[in-house]
Amino acid sequence: MSKVNNWIMEMEDYTADAAEEVLSQLEDVTSKETILSNILEYVKERMEIVDESYIKEYFETNIDEWRFEFNSKYI
């Protein structure tokens, strides 16, 4: 695989890990914007270079699945 594909896969993995951590820690209903902000922060701490627009798109595509998987609520 190319370095770009590896980078994208790593970003997706970190985004999914962040979603699990963030959504499982939320006790109150919160906004998707707050969740996304926390996810972006998590990924940025672990990767030198990130594509925020890709992470946002990946987040939007998967948030409903993750929400049920991690038993979280959001508005």
C-alpha cells in the first residue's frame, strides 16, 4: 500500500478509537459538534499530520453506528 493509504487508514483507526473513548465517557447528552471537537483533539495528539475535513466526513458517516455501539446519546 502507498504511504497515503496507510496514513488514511491510521487516521480512520484513530478516529474510531477516539469515538469509542469519547462516546463511552459521555454521561450527559451532548452535541455532535462537541463530540467531533474531542475526536479531532484526540487524533491530533496522536498524529503529526491530519486532514480535519476527512475526519469530519468519516465521523459523520459513522456516528450513528458508533452511537449505538458505544451506547451513547447525543443531540
